Amino acid sequence: MHASQKIRHRHADVDGLEVFFREAGRPGDPAVLLLHGFPSSSHTFREVMPTLAEVAYVLAPDLPGFGMSSSPTVAEYDYTFENLSWTVERLLGRLDVDRFFVYLHDFGAPVGYHLATRAPGRIRGLIVQSGNAHADGLGAQWDTARAYWADPGEATRAALPDWLTFDGTREQYLAGLPDHVRPLQAPEAWHLDWERMTRPGNVEAQFALFTDYAAHVARFGEIAGYHSAHQPPALVLWGRHDAYFDVDEVLAYHRALDRVDAHIYDGGHLLLETHAAECAALMRAFVLDNS
């Protein structure tokens, strides 16, 4: 492995927040921005970054409130996806990154779509892994969330699944996986996630982002307009056992975009934990084909 392919672990001060990020590759190569989801961090990209760094300059930040980045309280930081996107944008500015491919996963999808709709010309292509942008992916498992978003209150909040716990964090990795896939899932990932979520005020921060996901759903029409007008090339990766985002979302991307390459694997919501090698090879080829 060349030295440039090895992952470098760095911090940057962004508006007084300490933002941790992983970096690999040469800054002059096409950039790839990897945006993680809940409850993970840039740790989820540890196995794909060296392969991507053969052809790209790769950045994987921990969003505020996640991983090794600062975790301000809800009184100190506005936990909305739009605000997260501004933090990421300022980090990109610090690193002189203009155009880039963006990896959209879970909570990272609304962050990335804010970047894309704000400046469509910056986006070289989309890499979508369980990143929702259509109603098709939000099945019946989202009914209690929709009820809460429509009428926030004690009753609708009490009906929500109890996911902001250690068991709920583990289930993000294991839910829906058949017995033959479960042994591929390394347990340290959810232990790391939960250790970071137990920082003071972090559970409240995570709930604030869950609440703001309603604003992302409300933007589906705007995102559809972005897809239609700009037609970014897309690579869609999905685990067919994802318990949170339905596989119907893959076909929604096919209907929305002219250039889509989609792959469905025998995995779950945190697909890179079990299929990193397969996904890394596809991502590398996608960057080469669209650079």
C-alpha cells in the first residue's frame, strides 16, 4: 500500500467546534466526501478508504455529536441537518475542496442533499447507501415517526420505538440480519457508538436530529427537482435486510435518475460492516468512470 492510501486521522476547528475527520489519498485527486449516518461515525468507512484513496482524495468527517467530534448540547448547537451541512461545508472550505462525490447514508443523506441543492455544480456524483430521498423507502416502520412529526406530544413520543439505548444502538447493526450474516458484524462498532452517545446531552441531540428528519422528508420534492434538473450520476448500494429503509427506494432512484448503477447485497443497514470489499471496488470504479 502506498503511503498516500493510508488513513490519516485529523482534527479541525470549525466555528469553535472540534471536528474529527479521516483523510486518505492525494488532495489533487477527485474528492470523495463520505457522510455517515446514525449512530455511527467515520469509523464506518475505515475499510473502504484505502481502496478509494488509490484514485481519490477521501474525506470522512464525524458530524458534530458523533464519533470523535465535539458533542455540544442542544443549547449550544442547532442540531438540524441544514446546520450540520454548514459545518461540513466550512470544513470543506478549510481543506480547499470544491467539487466532490458525496456518499449519502442514513442521517448523512439530508446533510449531503443540503450541500447538493445549495450548489449543484459542486457534485460530481452520488453514492447512495441506505440514504433516503423518496417516500418509497419509508415503509410502515416509520408510521410512529410520522405520527410524532405530525403531532409532537407525550402520547406520540411514547409510541416511538426505544432506540436511543445500548440495545437500540446494537439493533441498528443487527436488525433484520439472517443468522448466516450476523457473525460478520463486529460488535466493537456499536460499543463505540454507544460510548460516544453517552456523553452529556448527546441523547437529546440525537432526538433533535430525529425530529428534524421530518424537514428532510418535507424536502423530497425539492430533491426530486434537483435530480431532474441536474441528473447526477449515481451508484446505489443497499442491504436487502435493511430494517429501516425499504429496498423499494432503489427503484425510486432508478426512476429519478438516468445514470444509476445499483447493487443489492445480503446485508443490512450498516452495509459496509459486512460488505466493505465489494462496495469499495464499486465505489473506486464509479469515481474513475465519472472523473
